[in-house]
Amino acid sequence: METREIARLGRAVSVVGLGCWQLGGDWGSVDEADAMSVLHAAADEGVTFFDTADVYGDGRSETLVGRFRKERGDDVFVATKMGRRAEQVPENYVAANFAEWNDRSRRNLGMDTLDLVQLHCPPTPVYSTDAVYDALDDLVEKGRINAYGVSVETCEEALTALRRPNVASVQIILNCLRLKPLEQVLPAAAEAGAGIIVRVPLASGLLSGRYTKDTTFSDDDHRTFNRHGEAFDVGETFAGVPFEAGLEAVDRLRGLVPGQQTLAQFTLRWILDQPGVSVVIPGARNPDQARANTVAAGLPALSAEAAAGVRATYDDLIRPLVHDKW
């Protein structure tokens, strides 16, 4: 597995990680045995970067990742997130709450010092509040966390955070249906030495190529209950692309995929080809999916023709729907 150095983090991570939202909730049920099998399957293929959050299953994902880390050892790098369990108002992003949230995550994960803690898509004013970064610096100084980063919805939020010298990473949505971060965010992160953690790389499964207009999802799956942003930012569900428009784009992208690859692997390879990307964190609901995702790390870079085809598909079908929103 290829690794990439994140200068502000002071370490290298596997280019393909594992997103652990599915192991907590909002994607239908995954029992504990299956969740642990997914985690171990990813690690067996060289994955070292595991991304979770305190809100995923209200701590279930963190607890499972913590148990897994004890079984695998300190080579497992855990990135967690905090803030989404509270009411989403800037007034809640204060030092006392950070300490409380941090204590809970440390208990869930069974870690005295957390590897990386990210603010979890907080209200926009939080990214420009000096006291927020002072409080995060204090968590580092006290040995509660080794580093901190941000998870963002918009490119402007990312650029605001990257101006802070101790922001180690930015987690952002980037995939063949969301290209805007390529323009300013990735170059700014590279210049700053901050990592780029790519989430929603398969557009909530759209870019797996498995879905049709007749596909349905369970009632407890965000792809059912958040189609229009009813529960959280609609950009987190199918990358904000209307389902039918996404299917049309997928049909076009299929024609670019070399015969030996899946559409998902092609999509993940496209992400890894983008300068400035540190790690991509696809999720998985079973070990086979986890293993298949790691194949992208060993694939050759896309041809110039394929890369141009991705851009043309975006410009023709998707850009008017998403480009100015995030």
C-alpha cells in the first residue's frame, strides 16, 4: 500500500483509508461481527488510516474502532471528529465542550491521546473564530490530542481553516461528481503542508455503478431520509447530486473504465491522481468491499483521455447542479 506524508501531521498514512460511518449508523444495520471483519480486512490489505466520529451511531463506531485498534496495535491511525452531537450553533464550540467531547471520544476509543480530532462540519463562523483554535491548541498542549483538523462542507470553509498554522488536515468531499476543490483547496493545502482527507468518494455509492432508477434503500439509511437535506447537509448524500442526474453521469463514466477495473476502483484512482490528496476514505459494509477499495492504490494513473472524460462528464451534466453550492 502506498503511503503519503502529511507534513503538518508529521507522519505518513495509507493512501486508501477506511471511512467508518457505515459501522455506526445511517446506512442500514451492520452487526458488530461484520463491522470488525470489515476493519480487519482493510488492515490486512495495508490500510492504516481509519476515520470515525463521535456521532456515528452515537459512539458505536468509535467503540468498535477502539476495540479493533487494541487488537491490531498502534500502527492503526485513528482520525475522529467532534461537534455534531450538540446543537449546531457557534456558541457550543467552546473549550469546556471540547474537553467534554474529547473525554467521551477517548473513553470510546480507549486512547489517552487521540491521533487526530477534526471539527465535524460546524457552523461556518466557527472556522474563523480565534478562540476555537486556541482551545484546540490547548488540547494538544495538554496531551489530549496529537493534532487537529477540520471537516468542511464548502471550499470557502476549507480555505479559511487552512490559514491557521496548526490545522493539520482538511476533510472534504471530492469525487468525479464534485470537482470544485481542485481549483483552490488542494493547491492551498499542498502549499501549507496540510493533509487532504477525501470523503464521500463514491458519492454514497452512486459511483459504484450498482444502482438503477429502481433502487431503494432502507428507512434508516440516509440515502432515503436525507435526499433533500432533511437531517444534515444534502451534499453528504449522493454528493448533493440528484439521484437521476447521477445515474446519467455514471452511465457516461462507465465507458471510460478499463475492462479490468470496476467503476468504484476507477473513481478512487481518479481521486488519488489529484495532486494534494493524502488519503481517500471509502466506506465498506463487508470485507469484500473493503478489499476491493484498496485495489485502487495499486492501479496505474488514469490516461489523459480518461481524465478528460471525467472532466467533460462533470462539465456537461453535473457542474450546473453542484459547483456553486459547495
